[in-house]
Amino acid sequence: MHIISPVLWEFLVNWLTHFALFPPEASGIAPYTDALYFFLVGISLTGLVIVGLLVGLFSVKYRKEKHPEAVQIEGSTLLEATWTIIPLALFMIAFVWGALLYFRIYTPPTNAMNIYVVGKQWMWKAEHPGGQHEINALHIPINKPVQLTLISQDVFHSFSIPAFRVKREAIPGRYTTVWFEATKTGEYHLFCTQYCGTLHSAMIGTIYAMTPDDYQAWTAGSTSGTSLAQNGERLFASLGCNSCHSGAATARGPNLAAAYGSKIQMSNGSYVTVDDAFLRNAILNPTMNQVAGYAPIMPTYQGQVSEDGLIDLVEYIKNLNSNYRVQQTLNTSQVQTPSPAMPGTSGSANAGQGMVKQ
């Protein structure tokens, strides 16, 4: 900024912002991704200038008028080593830098707030744990890590927020995650950057970055009255899953209380970690995810439970701390809202929890 006039600098900033050639840096990771980007641009421009100058120099120095007869020029080991080692070093720097940045972007912190996003032709549906649902919009607080758990209901989509420098594919049948921490309040563009059909260009939305107080006010005024975990509890009971996953010693399915995050042994002897992906696969493909010690009697729910329903079930099981709620719903057709005094609950937003029939 010091080498050009303030007026020209302001013009360039406004031009780049309004024409979206370079979006604003609105997340904690944005400066780091931009630094790598400018490093790569700098290498490319430097290489372009060097090659251009050498081509021009050799064109003049070795033109036909000066050298009517071609002369063999012997190679230089030092020169060849130089133009091999220097580019290799630059490429390795870019590789290591990019790898570190990649792992940072796709490894969310443990305290990140999780929001589910389902891609559909042609819209984005965001589901907050508290029960808030949004279409082609996403409200988030600033200065707080936010993890997005993405999945597609039909074809490949790609969730992209240029101002946050994040992009992640939404894949049918598989959860993917990405995280960010917004640093500036405002409204930012959301795009699908994977061609997904005739109305792909209309699959856009808006990210609303808000202060923590404004975000709390929005969540309080936008809730449907039930959290994802509560919706999952109702679905869990309506599907009859509680009859097999009651937690009793004679239960026909494994105990789901506090199962999330633990390692369990499968029927083939291997051990797996119970995470979102495992729970989803166990619901849809129980024979492929058979827990050791239990008969393969669980039916598949493929085609019977929507992606939204699967998210509710997964969120319900993730918060299951005891089998109290599961046992309470065995003899009643209506799931009641838990009170703080009930054992095994962690507040109304995390109403009772459970998994799938195994």
C-alpha cells in the first residue's frame, strides 16, 4: 500500500471486492489459504518472466544472421542441477504447505458446533442440533468453530463458501466434514461448485455470520420446538428399535448407551469406532455392520428412512448416556419430553438416546 497512492489502493480494493475476483477474508483459515495461493501465483509469475526473458534473449543472441550454421552447444551439469533442484525445492515447499493446510481445514476441533447440511437437487438444507432448519441459508456465530457434516440425497454436490475459503463435496451415501471459524459479521455467498443437473446454477444461498448474542436470539426465535435428538427419539420408538436395543441383559441388540465414540468388536473380529458414518451404515446395511455376539436379525431401513431421518437417529444415539429413555418408551406410544430430574438425560435438547436394531 505504501508504494501506490491511497486513492489507487482504495479503487483496487473496491474493484476486487465488488467484482468478486477476490472475495473478502472472513474466516480464521482464509489468511493462510491466501498466503499459499499468492505463493503459488508468485512462483508461476516468476517462472513466466524467466522463461519469457530467456526465450527473447536466445531468439536475439542465436538468430540466423549471427549463426547461419547450427553449432552444437554442450550442456552444463551445474546449470541442469540448478534448474532441477530449485523447482523441486519450490514444489516440495508447496506440497508440505498445502498438506498442512489441508489437514487443518478438514480436521475440526473437538469443541466445534456441528451443523448437518443435506444437498438436494437443487437446494441446500441445513439442520441445527436445536431443531432449526434452513433452506439455502446458514446462520452461524462468529469467533466459534463450526463443523459441517455434509451428505447428498441424490447426486454429487459441492458446498463452497469463497469468503471462508472452504469447499467440500456432498457425496451420496457418505458423510463428509469441513469446518471454519467466521471472524467478521455479514452476509456471504454460498455456492454449489459441482455440476449437479439443469438447475445447478440456482443452487446458491447465503451465509449469515452473526455475533454470539444475535445468533442466540435467532436460534431462540427459529426453533421448531424439538431438537434433532428429540425427533430421533420419536423415530427410534416408532420403528420399534427400542424393543431390541433396550440395554437389558436379554436384549437382542447391542447396548447403545454411551456407545458413540467407543470401539466395538464386529462379528468378523475387527474393531471399529462408533461414529456418525458407522451409525448411518448400521441402520441402512446392518448385515455389513454386524456386532459380535448378536444374531443378524436386524432388517435394513434402506429406502424407509430419509436422510433427514437418519440425521435425527444419529443425533439421538450420539447423546444417549443411559437406557432410561429407551426403557420408558417400550410401553408407551408417545415419547414424553424429559425433565432435568430424569436420570440419563442431558437437558431437553438432548432428549433420551438410542441406535438401531441389530
